[in-house]
Amino acid sequence: MRPSAAARRLALCAAGLLAGLAAPAASQEVGVFASGARSDQLEMRRPLGLGAYVAVSPVSFLKVRLSYQEQAAREDRLDTVCDTYWPEFRNCVGEGVRSEGRMRTVSGLLLGVVPVGRRVRLEAGAGRSRTRVELDLRSDSGRGLGVVVPEGEEQRGVVLHAGAALERVLGTPLGAMLEAERRQVDFEGCVMDVGAPFCGTSRFHELRVGLRYRFL
């Protein structure tokens, strides 16, 4: 499988970020996480995902983080399916529909870091995101649903982030983390007179658990 454009950009940005660490006091960090989310997006109501990130802390209380995540969701529902959708709806009936959606998101965050004791760190901050979406819709009869999806186009978003990490789990350099994130994405797949689920602003409330490794 060929890597997506977002994955290639993540690798290039991560390499540049790590290569640019010139200050001896800076620390580097990498991590992986699994996520579950809820949203008001019809085709991505409860997406599950996996992701990874790289971060650098030029000073102890500040962190710059770049992450990549893939999320997927499947919905089975009853929907209206027609023979034609333009210029008018014809021969429409209710049918079972299966929706399989996927989102690939790259986000950059600026985080403040507060230590609590020797092993716990709290983090909070904000940033921007870029998301690409794919959608496969299938009805029981095999007819199309006349839905417009902005595939291949980056959808911009704003991210709010908060998390906590426990350092040196079981005496190892690994840390465990729990994070919450709110991402607001402005989808631009808006077309008149046809279905356009990826149109307008959608909000994703996400919970993550993961592991991270810090290079001091």
C-alpha cells in the first residue's frame, strides 16, 4: 500500500524537526496512541483511530508537537436511495445503507507543560490541523446515493488539547499518557441539490491512551 501524502509530509516534518535540535537543553519525544471519538459528523459519529507523534521541548515548560492519525468509522442505517438525484429525485425508496469513512489528520500543537511531582506531567495547548477524508457508501441494492465527498482536498481545523503523562513506567524510559482533544474541522464538500455530509463545521471530541519515549 502506498503511503498517503499526509504520512509522507509527517515523515519529512518529523525528520526536519529532529534534525533541527541544536540546543543542548532541548529534549525529544516520540509516542504512539489509540483513540476513540464522538462527533456530530453523520458519516463519522464514533471513529476509532491510531496515531503517532514527535515532539521537541526547547525549554522545560514548552513543547512543540507534530502528530499524524488515521481514524475509521462504519455506520449501518436506513436511508433514501434514488435512481437519479439531478435535476430531480426519481424512484426513491428507503434502503439499508453501509457507510465506511476514513480520516487522515496531521496536526501541529504548541503545548504548555507543568510537572506534578517527579513523574507526572500535565500538558495543555492548541494548534491547527489538516484532514483528508474518504467515504465508501453502499446500499442494499447497489445503487449510488449521490453523495459528494471532498476527497483529495485538505480540510482545515482548530485543535484544543489537554493531557497527563506518567514517566518511567516500571522503571523504564517509557511513559504512559491519557489525553483529551477537541478538534473542529471546516469541511468544504458543499454542493447544492445533492447529499453533502462533509459540508460545514464538525466537532470531534476525542479520548486517547498511549505510550511515549523521551530522549533527554
